[in-house]
Amino acid sequence: MFEIVSARRRAIAAGALVAALAACGSEVDIETTGAGGGSSASSASSGDTSVSSSTGGSGGGGGSGGLPAPTCAQGEAAIVAAMGYATSLVAFDHEGTWTKNAYVIGTANALTTYVDVYDHLGVFWIEGSDETAQSRFASTSDGKSFDLHDVHGWFPQPWNPPVTVGRSLLLGRGVGGSILAYFDPDAFDWHPYPDPAPFDLTAAVIREGSGTVLGVGVGPQGELCDTEIFWADGGSWTDMHCRDDIEVFQAEVPVAPPRAVALPNGDVVVVYYESYARIAATRLHEGVWSAPESITLADQSLVLALTATPAGDVIVGMAATTGVVYALRYVPGVGWGEPLPIDPAANPHSAISAAPGICGDDALIAYGAGGIDGEIRVARVRGGAAEVATVASFTEEIPGQISITTRRPSPSP
């Protein structure tokens, strides 16, 4: 008997080949609320959850793949969203257990995940092209139901994915450039800050304890640049500041732009590419940027994501063009550690996202894997070990952009 392969599957397979050559647990009720009603959402089976570890073992859903079982405080959770060609999927981890089914939110051209002022986890996405683009968001407290809303107060451009800056704060591109947008709990809508940044930002973070947002990007000569705004006081962006000692790698086949992460002590670390096989980190400490610290990679890479641990280390998730996903630990003032293999058989051009760990872990790293029927996988990273779970699956779609956000207990006063 011959398998009939759909044109769509052939197209997906061809697209994956071209890309490779170019690089050298429960049913969920969805509630529709808010003005405009938002789009409908449904629940889609993600199949059985598979768990494995970097050591090659496998096991069930509780640390049997090499890590201890998650030990969670009340309310710890994670949300991951991934964009396919025709559908986008959302999965939710509540206190160490991923939902059995993925939640379908429809077509998206760009998306990001976030935590709002109510401590709800949400996903913000943009549908449609320039003329018909519509932004929507959905939020949940426990993953059992989502509230869907249309966005009426902010109109980010769909070809520039929004970036999560901090609690209830996003960064997107508008007509005037890079714009911050905040969630207004009274209007239950998103609104832009009036002043755009002085140049195009690729990342922005809220500095702990300072009430400021630091944005980074690439200057006109390819240099690393930054700007800052006193967000808590409704201030203005500072003038563009560029580093003459740092040139960001840019090439015909693009790599991920500079990424930033805020540390618990108020420092900021920026990681950027120096070449396809070399990345570097620089730290802002007490108003002074450090000299860059570089590391040579075993394989070429196009994408990375970073997050901070509670101890103040930086975890960098990377997807090599060979299909290997791994993590690197950067300790400010000390340097880079050895690579930690996570998955030897992921999508070689997978998007990747990282978030602070929950339930005793250092970090969670989300990425795409599988073949024509793509998968969303999430790795728990703790110390020098990692464990992987498949948390959702597409049908005849390959995951594109991926975003993960975690909710941790608030520190005691």
C-alpha cells in the first residue's frame, strides 16, 4: 500500500531542505471575552508527553530522565507558544505538570508570551498583513481556561515580532520605530508609550530595582548600542550610546540580533554573535560596560536565547545548524562554562526561547523539533544536567517562532 503524501507535506519538506542548504493535562475551556470578542480558540491533542535527558535516557513525567522531579511552590507555572504556518499552539505547565492538550489560537505572524499585573500568564500575537493586521492576547491563571481579547490601543507591525520586556511590558515596532507598550488593567488593553526609542531595538529589559528599561540594538556601523528610559517616572529615552570596541556580526544569512537579560542584582548582560561560530557577552555593572568575553562554538549557529538564574548566572540556549540544541552557562566576572548537550536531533533552524526556571530548575529552554509534523520541546536545565519533554505537536507544520515565559513566587517583603 502506498502512502499518499499531501502537497502541503511535500511543500513543508521542500522548505526544510531549502533552509538547510541556505545555512550551509486536561481538556481546556476557552472563554471569549472583551470588546470585539477576539478569535475563537480550541484544544488540540499533543499526544503522549515524551521525556528524555542529555544523557540519552528516557522516562516518565517526573525527573526519571536524569533530573530530580520538580519541587514546586504554589502557583509556579510556565507558558510556551509556537507559531506554525496555519496554526499556533500554546502549552501550559502548572506546578510541574504540562497540560495534556495544546491550545490552538489560529494563525499568527508574530507572537510572544508574558506575565501580567494579575500574575496571569499570557500570549500576545499578531494576525494578518499590513492592511488587515490585528493583535490579540489570551491569558490564564492556571491553564484550565483562557480569556481572549482583541487589542484596540496598540498596533505593532506584524513583520517585527513583539519582545517581552518585563511584567505587563512589551516592545514592538510601530510607525515611528521601536515602541514600548504596557498592559492597562483598567481598560484591559495594551497601550503604547508615546515616545519611540532613538534607534531600532532588538531587546529591552527592566533593570531590577531601578525603575528603568534598558534597550539594545545595532548601530549604523554595526556597533553594539544601547539607550535607557526611566520608565517608572515617565521619562524620556536617553541618547543612543554605541560601543566602538564591539562590532556585531551581520551576514547574508542572518543570525539572531543582540539579546539582553536583567540579573537579580540590577546588572544587565548582553549576548551577541561575533561570527557564525563565536558569541560574546558584555555586562553593564554600576553604569559601566565590561569588556566582551567570547567563546568559540563547536558548530555554527544562527539562533540563541538567554535567561537568568536565581543565582545571577546566565543560561544561553543555542541551536546549531547540525540540529544539536545545547546550553551554555555564563557567570559574570568568571566567564563561560562547558556546553551542556540537550537534544541531538532538533530542527537545525529551530527558533529557540528561554525563561527562568521553576520548581527548582535553573532555566527552561523551548525549541522546535521533529520532522514534517513538528514538535514543541521544553528542556529543564538544572546544574550540569538537562531533561527534555515534548509538550505539543503540530500536524503537517514546522514550528516557527517560539516564546516561553515562567511565573515564579514573588519574593517575601
